[in-house]
Amino acid sequence: MRLIEAIPATTWSATVPTSELLPLVLSKRDRLDPEDHAALSALPVRTERYEHGATIIPQGPAPNESCLVVAGMSLRTQQLGQSRTIVSAIHIPGDFVDLHAFLLDELDHSVVAQGRCEVQFIHSDALREVTRTRPHLTRLLWMSTLIDAKIHRAWLAASVGLRATERIGHLLSELFVRYQLIGAVRDGTFRMPLEQKDLESLLGYSKTHVNRSVQELRARGLIDWERNTVTVHQPDTLADLSKFDPKYLELRSAAR
Amino acid sequence: MRLIEAIPATTWSATVPTSELLPLVLSKRDRLDPEDHAALSALPVRTERYEHGATIIPQGPAPNESCLVVAGMSLRTQQLGQSRTIVSAIHIPGDFVDLHAFLLDELDHSVVAQGRCEVQFIHSDALREVTRTRPHLTRLLWMSTLIDAKIHRAWLAASVGLRATERIGHLLSELFVRYQLIGAVRDGTFRMPLEQKDLESLLGYSKTHVNRSVQELRARGLIDWERNTVTVHQPDTLADLSKFDPKYLELRSAAR
DNA sequence: CGATAAGTTGATTCGCATCAACTATTGTGG
DNA sequence: CCACAATAGTTGATGCGAATCAACTTATCG
């Protein structure tokens, strides 16, 4: 087992009861009135744990459940041709993994556990019922998928327009912000189930080149990164270098 | 004016009355019952035309309208730092341009006309009313944004995993399929408001390299492309070479 | 404490950018 | 209508960013 120890500190399950996780997540986007809150708490959920590399959702016909990361990390991976695998999204605690599954027939990607990972499943019927009766919640759920798309666009822009060093800086800036939002950064440091080698499938660079680029960021005093621990010494400088817009994950809804 | 003549043949406004466009577009996703159909037809819309390069939607605070391309083409463009502009989406007739705008406060991109372009605006209040009263329509609208995200993921994968020639093949395969879906391909040929030079901001390659890659595709007998006219001689071979999954935009499905 | 995997360094090759010239096409005004 | 201007497309030469192959060091785990 060369995993990071157990499920990382970045877990909510310790502090938040199962039924309160979803309302908590959505309340970060917009105020929930008591009825909405109750509707969410009442959703039946099933919690599962996965070992590193396990497939949480397979590519192909969409499952009749959607899920949410409770602890750890999962990756959305797409096949490109036969041989190549590309990561198209990273999910950390509080992120919906495949909310879109309940509206699509077929998923173009798999979801796999990166390190140990705990997720909460919600049946599509229950979600459909929410969309039938609770318009405001529907809009908030919809918004979650829009934020997903927003991140996709940012990755796409980074992929087209940045070179290795900047691009790694961009990814680390994003993870820094996202881990900050769930309270998992202390003194500029966070732990996550990614190592340098993982950037090979994430960004498409060889491990050799990833390493040289990471060294450059280190040499400039912007970051440290050993194994699963990342420290961002100068978030602003790093964001600037990487053309990362720190506001791009501001999450509040326009839909009341 | 070095535009493609007037609004291209790829227009629906000639054959479909304004109020019927939106129901027509959504009915491609799933059956509409008469009430849903009526609700859509009743939406007040405003039609506008833009010249090449005109900004249809500016980056920044989200507008209180969303829009749909009726004729021509529009591009979603993002700023990366000060200088670089990246295209993150292409919209052709029948595509929603910024349906997500009505749920987000702030747009991370602009939308500009590529060639002459006709769009239909729908006020956010009207959309919000639809989401309040018509759950099935809401799911279909939501699904439009999910397909958008699906295309983003395909672009991202292509951008990370393919080289210039394949990547251009990928884009042309996608456009071929999308234009086919709106009935704008005849004998493998379609016209569009993009030229080779436009791939510079679309894919991030220099025009020199774009040209050499296009020539390679031509030399292999896969395509022809002069100015605004593209012919795909062997869609299957091209898709295969480009690792393009031709199924990825098939839209119809079961219960929504 | 040995085995395995992550990280590091160097040498070579290749894809693509860049700069520069040139041709072909389209559009414009006299 | 023709001559010219402007833009799209084409070709060549050179340099840099990143892949690849290979060897090696360091950390981790059983």
C-alpha cells in the first residue's frame, strides 16, 4: 500500500453527519430555505469506500446513481483512442462527481479513485424527484455542473495557452484555492493524493519534463512539493505567473 | 467585407418561424408534450444580427438574457493573462451560446460573432419561470449545458493528447458531425465561417504549422479545405486518425 | 534490509514556434 | 474593368520546448 495514510484529513465525514453533507455543500452556493434543506436531508444516500485505482463509475451506459466525494480524491478519465488516458477532472471532498449522469445516457469517461476515496451515492430517481418539486434546488444542482464546465474551460485555456512550468503552476494554484475553500490548507500547505508522476496523465507531460518544471518552480521559491505534500509560498506570484484567475471559482449563485 | 456571403445557407430562420426555433431545437433531445411546446413557443424572444468580430456577450457580469444562434457562427473566447485569447467553444445554428449565464453571476468569457451571425435572445426571467413551472423542460435545458461540457472534455482530451494533424482532424470531424446534425452537409461538403488562419486562436498552433498539417490531411486524401469550404472525403478514416468518437454528440435518449 | 517505486540528471530527437520571403486570392477604388 | 492593396495561404531556415531513452539516487514499504 503506497497510499497516503488512510483517508486524508480533508474529510467531512468526521464532522458532518451523512445526511447533512449535501445540504452543506449546496448551501455554499446559495441560501437554502428550511424546506429545501429538509428535502435534501431526506434524500437516501449510500456511502462507499474505494481503494486507490478502483473504478467508481465505469465509462459507458450511465449509472442510475450520481455521487459526491466525501473524502479523498477521484479523477475523471477519458480514453483517447485505445492507448491513451486523459484526466478531465479532479474531484475533492464536496464535489459532485457525475451529477450529469442522471441526464445523459452514456458517459464518455470513467471515474477512478485517486488514493483512498469515500463517496456518497444518490439514486437518480431521487434527484429527478427533486427536479420535479424543488426548482430552486434544481437550479443549484444545475449550477454545480456549470461550475464543472467552467473548470473545464479554464483547463482548456491553460492547455492551449501555457507551457509546462506555467501549467503546473496553474494546476497547483487551482488545487490550492479549492482546498482552501474546504478548509484543508494550513500555512500554505495541503496534502493531496497526487504526486509528480500523476501529472503525466493529468497534463500530458513526460515525468522527466514535469520534474524539471517543478524544480523550476521550487528554484524560484514559489512552491515546495514532496510526494503528497504541497506548499505554496507565494500564491499571488504563482497565480500571476500561471495566468490563473483566483476569482474563477467564486461560487455564489445568481439564481434566488 | 471579406465575410462569407450574407448569412450562410446554414440558417433556420428562413424555414422556421422565430417562436418555433427553440421548441425545434429541444425536441431533438427528447419528445416535447404539447404543454411544454406551448410554453416554449410563448417565450418572448428578440432577434439580433452581428457583423464579424462584433461582441455578442461581453466578459464580466452575466447579462440578464441568454441566447441561441439562429444563423452563422459565434465563438466563446477567454482571456488568458493580458495578451492571449483562447477559443473555448464554437456555436452553430441551434446551439445555446450562454444558457449558463442565467445561473452564474459572472461570465469568464466573451462571445463574438465569427462571420455574420444572427442570434435570438431570451430573457433570464422567462427562463427562470420555465425552471419554476416545467421540470421536464428544465432538464432538457440543463442537458444542453451538459452537452456543452461534454464537448469541452473532448476538446481538452484532444488538446492534451493529440498532435497538430490529428487535432485539426478532430476539430473537422466534430464540425462535420455537428453540421450534419443540422442538415448543412451535402456530399461531404460544408461551408463555415472559419478559415485556416482561425485555427491559430482555436487550437493554439501557428498559421505556418496549421497549414502544413492541413496539407498533410489533404495529401492523404482525407479532406479538402479552401477558405470557407471544407470537404471530408473519408469521415471514418479521418475520425479514426483523429481519435474522434463519432457517437459523442448523439443526443436522443430515454426518460428525462 | 532488500525490493520497488518516485524522483533526478543527462543526451538525443522531434514537434512546433518564429522569422522571413513569397504566391495566390479576394476585394477595392480609379 | 483593370491595377493595386490587403489578406490568406504556402515554403524554407533556424531555435526552443518537450518527448524519449537511459542511468542513477532517494524514499517507502513489506
